[in-house]
Amino acid sequence: MPLKILQTPYYSLCQGDLAPGCKSCVKGEKLVLFMTGLCPASCFFCPLSPEKKMKDVACANERELSGTTEEQIAQMIEEAKASRATGAGVTGGDPLARLDRTCEFIKALKKEFGKGFHIHLYTPLILVNETTMRRLHEAGLDEIRFHPSLLSEKFWPRMKLALAYPWTIGMEIPVLPDKVDETKRLIDYAVAEKIITFLNLNELEISELTIDTFHKKGYEIVRRDSYAIKGSREAARKLMLHAQRHKLPVHFCTTKLKDRVQMGNRVIRRAENEKQPFDIVDSEGLLTRGAVYLSYPPKFSYKKTLKAIASEERLAEEIRLREILMWLREQGMPADAGLVDMHRLRLVLGAEALNGIARPLKQRFPEATCAIITEWPTSDAFIVEMDEIQ
């Protein structure tokens, strides 16, 4: 039966079946495992932020992993459980630039969650060789997605090294509006060599570090409220029609899918798992709650400030927050109606409860900042709205 381009419920286009990794991803079930910002490629369209690009940092979803390898693995597993992940997408940078770390993390996830925990990985071709492919397979990788360069065919044959192993092989590339012919040649090569079983096309998006380069190339955003680049969707349709000649399944993943579906569903899953009895959870998974801050209320560079606090200061702040918590309980607050959030050095409780007791609390503790906040249920607890109680 011939393939047809269909609109999915996820704001994307698809012909044929989604890749196994994508089926979990659109449901928000995948842990986003960022292995490193280091990468030997120099893709002008790389969407990484300044905090990650060419920085050797590792993250599980929004949580930066720190400490020893064992501590990082424990944090990763904790985040996977918190988000109720059924699999992981391993990305970067290039995960192969930190091959030991990547393999250790894959092994740890398989050991903790079992063989059914589906793991896919993205990589350009520069570090692909017999050793890296063998080690990834031995670690337990289920699906590999290659990101070949359109500017040079030099490394394309390296994709064939993956054929030695019984995993799913595909390509995932951004759709450059002015590189349709070059992309067609890449598709023709990968199909002729019988390397891939699927192709993922990503809508080209602008980022903080690509603004100047995109401007010089004449790339423009589709709307002022969008990161998507004009012409990328139209070019994707041309490529999908071309791929139909090869009966190749293709998924065109839009910026809207990533932001609204993938991220949205992941946030909702995490909210269901992480919400406290006193939290108000909306349809998007955002939490509304009361918060009491002392020395470190949210301000500019809030994350950097929290990260830089010395252990002695952190302990002193915890003691003062627990003093407020004890006082609240003396006023009749139930034991499960509030807690000290040590990650963000604050006390959290129900919004209605804080509204009712904020005035006497501030009289007793004049240095306290009381606020009603709406935030993501993610490890970084990104605050969407904050209303201070005067």
C-alpha cells in the first residue's frame, strides 16, 4: 500500500509508522538524557543554549547531574522515576564524545528498569567507528539515529557500521529550506545502501546562538511568536514525497510538537507523580502553591545563585526554614500541609493556607517573603508567575 502524508494528532506530519522511540516520546514517556554539550561537528544550526553548547555538562530532563559517576547515575534514575519514564532519548552535543559516560548511563538504566526500557541515541558521524558501535550495542542501546552532514559525503559510509547489530537504525536531520536537493541525495544513499528503516525530519528552529547566522543566510521565522523557520515545512513535504519513491517511513517533527506535546505530556506525567497534597494542578501540569523565602527569593540569575551557596549557608537557611515550619504547625497547620524544599531553599504549602496566615507569619518573621507561585513540576521548578503577598 502506497505511503501517504498524514497530519498526526501531535501537530506533525507522518507517512508510515512512527519509529519506536517516537511513539513513546510524543506521549511524554521518554527521559531526555543530555550526555554532554561537547561535539566534534560544527553544525551552524545547532540549537543548544550557551549554557550547554561545548560545555561538558550532563542533564536528565531539566536536572543537571553532578558529583561522581555513581552520584550522577543515582540522580538520573531518580529523575526517571519522578517523570515516570518508560524509556530515554540520549542526546547532546554528541554522546559519543563522552562514550564511557554514555555507555555507563545506558547500562544503569537497563539494570534499573529492565530490557523493556527503550533507549534511542542521536549522533553525528565523526566519532562513529566499529568500537563505538560495538560498545553502544553491548551497553543495551535499542535504536540509533544518525545525523549526517549535508555539506560532505565523507562520513556517510560510516552509517553502514551499525548494520552489524540488531537494533533499529534511522536518520534524524533538520529540514534546511535551501538544501532540499542535498537532502534528497542523502536519502537516496541511505536507502540504496539499505541502512535505515525510518527518517525523522525536524522543523528548523532558531535559537539564541544561531540568530546572526540564520539572518545572514536569509532564514526568517514564520511568526514573531514562533521559533520555526519559514520554508522548513514546505521543504519537508517535498522530501516526504521524494521518500515515498523508496517506501520510506518519515516523520516531520514540528517545533509545536516538541513544545506543546512532548514537553507538555512529560510535564503532566511528572506533575501527577510529584504534586503535594496541597498543590493545585492545572490541565497543563503547572503547580500553584504558596512559598515562603528567606535569604534567597527568586531574582535574576536565581539558579546560579542557588548553585553557588556554600554548604554552611545552606544548612543555616534550612534551620531557619524549619523554624518557620514548626511555628506554622504550632498555629494548627497539619503535618502534611507544608514542607521545606531544600533544592530551592524555601518553604512550600497550600496557596490558600499561606494567604490566610501570611500577615502574622511576616510579623513573626519580618525577613520572610511570602508569595503565591505557579511553576513547572520539573526539577528546576521554573516559575511562570509569582505574586508576592504584601
